[in-house]
Amino acid sequence: MFKRSKFVVISVLAVFTLFALVACAEEVENPFGTTTPVPEADSSAPDAGEPAASGPDIANGESKFKGLGCSGCHSTGQNKLVGPGLAGINAKGDDYIRTSIIDPSAVILDGFSDLMPKTFGDALKDDDMDDLVAYLNTLN
């Protein structure tokens, strides 16, 4: 009986680990159901009848953050998950954020391992990358 319980526990842990890795690597909805706060509406935003100003689409950036599985490994606050929390990352600047996505091995923060997939930069069009960086800059 004890061996069977041990097998079940190990199996459950293996499946959870697999889901965590997949959530960080594939463009699917986050299987862990973590939430990402939506930036509050800006009162100076144009009315629906007016054409939108050109520039990054923060809503698309948030969609990419969730769709690529980023929220499975990174919180939008200070909490550490598999990777560091992203609140306040805007202080590092856009180039740092882009490099962290395109070449995640370039800078590894103390206390973290080099686990982020190297394919996110290839998976994003330039506009999507701009949108994702703009969204990450809203996280305080």
C-alpha cells in the first residue's frame, strides 16, 4: 500500500512539473489560472468614435503575456514563482526587457536558474514585441 501511495505522489508531482514547463514554453492559455491585472483605463484615452493613436497595444501585450504562458512562471507583482516577479521592471528600461525576452540567458538574476525558453523572441513579431514591452512597463 505504501509503495502505491508513493507512486501516486511522484506521478502527480511529475505531471505538475510538466504543466509548469509547458506553460512557460507554449502559446496556450495558462493552465494554472494565474491572473494578470489589467491596467486601469486612462481617462485621457480617446472616445470609441475617435481613431486610436498609433503606438503599442497594451491589451495585445497582456494577451501575449498570458498566451505565451509567461504568467505561469512570472507574477505581475513582486512574488517569485519559477522566475522573478515583474513589478517595477520598467525601471530597467525597454532594452533590458527586450533582451530578457530575446536572450534570457544574457542576465540571470541571483537565486534563479536559466530556465526560460529561448524561443520567445522568435515567436513574436516586432509589433507584438513592442506591445509586450509596453504591457510589462505598466506593471508597478
